[in-house]
Amino acid sequence: MSRDHLQSAPSGSAEAPYLDLLARDASAEAYEQPVLLARAEGEPAGRIAALEEARLLALRVRAELEGRRRREAELSALFETAHDLAGLRDLDAVLQAIVQRARSLLGTDVAYLSLNDPVRGDTYMRVTEGSVSARFQQLRLGMGEGLGGLVAQTARPYVTDDYFQDSRFQHTLTIDGGVRDEGLVAILGVPLMLGPHVIGVLFAADRRARVFEREQIALLGSFAALAAAAIDTANLLTETRAALAGLERANEIIRDRSAVIERASDVHDRLAELVLRGGGVHDVAAAVSQVLDGTVEFTEAQAAPAAALEASRADGHAVRHGSDWIAAVAAGGELLGALVLRGHPGLDPVDQRTLERAAMVTSLLLLARRSAAEAEQRVRGELLDDLLDARDRDPRLLRERASRLHADLDATHVVLAARLDGPAADADEEAAARRRLWSAASHLAATRHGLAAARDGGTVLLLPLGTGDTATEVARRAARQLGTAVHQPVTVGASAPVTALTAHPETVATAYAEGRRCLDALHLLGRAGDGAAAEDFGFLGLLLAGGRDIAGFVDRTIGAVVSYDRQRGTELLRTLEAYFAGGMSPARTKDALHVHVNTVAQRLERVGRLLGADWQTPARVLEIQLALRLHRLATPGRL
């Protein structure tokens, strides 16, 4: 302070220079200048004493003002922290602000906050401010270790002027190594309390020796209380959000369940209406499709996945198959079909029960339809019996009776003889199995617009021959379908295709006899459970066929060669006869025909393309030679 400035104050007033210093917020050292200046100028002792007294008073006022400003800053920081807490959105951001403000107001090098981990049973660093050591920032401390352990055990603040020289708490290599890396010396720790429990510790630390004053300890304690409140608030918010989420999920479940129950009630009403108005299985499938918001189809038992269908029948519940659901439609031990929900892998249990209920209603409808159809089946059986016995020879009456059953006797048909295979425990079980076979055969006949009847301990079917079908294919398909329906092997023998049934009813009886001979042949050959026609047995088919279809056998065996010779004027048949007569020797063949051996080779190569690569196998050779002999016998002028 300048001499002129000090002399500018009113003379005789010792307080004046100090009031000026207070007004300018001068440093504490500046308050020594008025006394030093008065002594240098030789002022009276009284004047100097008055200045000394005024200096002490001014310094007390200055200290009080500084304390007030400090407390104002502290209160402002606490208020801002409380404001942050009131608008808590991010707990980490609030804790970081608390640590930053504590470090700033206490003027420490470092401030940090640790929290207890009840799951791992230790303490970890949650927030640090001013730290430069990664090792220190990642410390995890055992309960009761270090200065923080002492604070947690006593739930009271603790301060150390020199950490490494303080023996009041437990030192560990891990903690001491972290503190040493950070270079800390003086540390103050205050507890974070939630009720009576310590959940962590708030620290302020310096890298030099320092004595923390009581006001600083109290201030850090206030920040610790706010930090604990922030953590408590965050926990409550988390619990509240979790509870709200739980309530929302519960509401969603309730809404979903209500919707499911409503759908179940809807499908119940629809199914009841369908039953009352005589709806069919496809009407049931359509109704359930709408309720389940998917595609539900009724399918025959043989068209459904066998393993899934059997599991559903055995368990009584719908089962998942890939992305589909299969519900067996069964009555007693008989599978009637299946309801298939397609492309709906995630099915609610109530919706699953809806699908199962629909399958049950479908089985009831099928049984009701079966009961109504049994009369029709008996009529179908009577018509087929009449055809077999040739009782009614009036073509007009036969057509009318068949038309009422949606059958067309003018179409090409195949007569099938079917018989169960497999042992029966007793006569009752055998009779029950035969009834199941007749029922399944009648159902098959009705769906194929044919006829079926029980006869000779088995079943006889008259089925129309579809475009592109053969008698063999019809027989094998019937064996599979009937076997699946009755859960037992069924062997089926088929006749050759027959026509003009109304004009020649006796044809049916002849074809049935042929089918039975094929059936017996299958049993003798050990092919139980299979299906076949006379054409499958090669030349043996001539013995099995009722009409001894010689022309058909020749045509099936060498017809391609006969047609080739007829169209092109070649001599492939003559070459074949000479080839077999010469012991299948090309050299002897060319001598017999008086041609070059290359000509024989070319002709035989053409025969191979017409008859197939296996035409010279023993089985084929036998049939070809027999067909050649029969063709020669049946051709005028070739004996």
C-alpha cells in the first residue's frame, strides 16, 4: 500500500486504512503495511498501538467475511447438488457432480466415491475425480480393508494426515499399491448411509500432508448424505420402473388372456353352430382358421406326418411339427385324419386347446357322418354284391343305383381283393379287425366314387381307374391307405382294368377272382401288406389272370419291337428268334440269317434301346422268349 494512500484516510482514525483494505478484499499480508509504515515514520506509540488493535479487528472481520463467502459457496454447491438430485435422470452424472464439487470446495487433489457390492462381498470405485492412476481407479477392496473399511465398520468419518504412517486401519498390498500409484498422503473419508447401513464411502485426498478442518469434514459429510440420497432415489426409481414394467407386462398378459378367452368363446360358439346346422370338417377348419389367425386344414391320416400324428393321438394333445401343429382326429383306436395348423410355430396354450377342441368336434362330425354313411355303405355293398353275383342284369337299373351313389359304372374300373395280415388274439378281435377293414374300405370307396363290400373273410373294392393310373398303382395305394387306417398290414390284389360293367356284370366276378389269385400269390411270395396286379408277375400273370390276357402279355413284353418292325419293315423279331435259337451267339445268329455279324450287332443294339438295358437278364430272357413263342402262335402264317 502506498504512503499517499494511507495518509489519505482521515487523521486520527486507526480503522480507516483497514476499512479500505476490507473494501478492496486485500490479502492478509497487506494488513501489516499500516503498522510498518507508522513505525517507519516515527508515529507515537499510542498511534501504533491503536493501529495494531485495528489490524487485529480487521483481520477478524476479514476471516468472518471469508467464512461467510465459503459457507455461501458450500450452500450453493449443496443446493445445486440437491437440485440435480431432484431432477435425477442419470445416477452416474449426479455422483460425478457430487465428487467434482466436493473436490473443488475442499481444495483437494483427488476426490472419489466407493460403493459396497453385496453380491461379490467387496467394495469398488464408482466415481473418481482428479485421479491419474488406472490401477487406483479400478481398485476393488475387501470389506473392512483400508481407511474406507474403518469408516464402514464404525459408520463415522475418519481422517489421516499421513496414510502410510497410520496404523488405525488394516493395510493391504492391493490398497497400499493403488494409493502409492496415485501418490496420496492425506485422506478424509465419510460414510454414505442409508438408514443404519453403510453403503459406501466418499473420500477427499491430497498428495501432501494436510489437516482437514471440522467444517471441511462436515461439508464432505453433507455431500455424502446427498450421494446416499441420490443412490437411494435411483434405487427407488429402478424398483418403481421395474414394478411399472411388471404391471405393464401383467396388463399385457391380462389383455392377451382376455383376448384368448374371447377367441375361445368365439370358436366355441362357431363350432356349436356348425354342429347344429350340419357343417362339415372343412367348415370347422375354416372357422378355426379365422379364430387362430392362421391356416387350418383337415387332412387324411396318411397325408399327415406319421410320427407327429401318432404322438398327438397317443397324448391327446396337438403337437408341434416344424412350423406346423398337428392335432389328431381320432375315434377310439382309429385315426380319422388330422387338423393341421400351418406356419404358426408360436401357439398360445389356450389356442392350442382351441385346436384340440376343434379336432374333437371334427371327430364327432366324422363319426356322425360315418353313421349316416353306413346306410349308404350298405347300399354300396349291396350293389357290388349284385354285380359280383350277377343278380341284376338290367343296365338301366344298375346305372340308376350307381348314380345315386355317385358312381359311374361306364368308366374303367379295377377290382381289388383286400385281406388283413397279422395274427389275431381271438375270434372277437379278428371280427373287430375285419369290421375296421370294411369300414376303411367303404370310406375309401366313397371318397373315390367306387363300391366296397365284405366278402370271403376280406373286402372287395371296385374303384375307378384314374388317368395315368395303373392297376398296380391302385393296389399299392389302397394297401397303404387301408393299412394306415386299421393300424395293421393289409394285402391287396388287383385285377386288370375292366370296362362295360353294366352291359356285362359278370365281368366283375371274373375280375374279383383274378384279384383274389393275385392276393394269394402275394401271400405265397411272402409279400404280405403289399399290393400288386397280374401284370406285376410277368409270365406268371398269365396263370393268375382270369381272362388269360395273352395279347396283353405279349404287348407288355415285346410290343415295342413288334411295332417297330411293323412301322419300318425291319426284322428285329426274326433276329431275336434266331439269336435265342443260336444260344444267344451273334456268330451263329448271322449264319442263320445269312447276314454280316455287324448287322446282327446293330439289330440287337436297337432291341436293347426298345426293350431296355436289362433285356438279356435271365428273368427278362425267359419272358421275351415266351412272348416270342406266343406271338408266333397267335400270328397267322408264322407256325
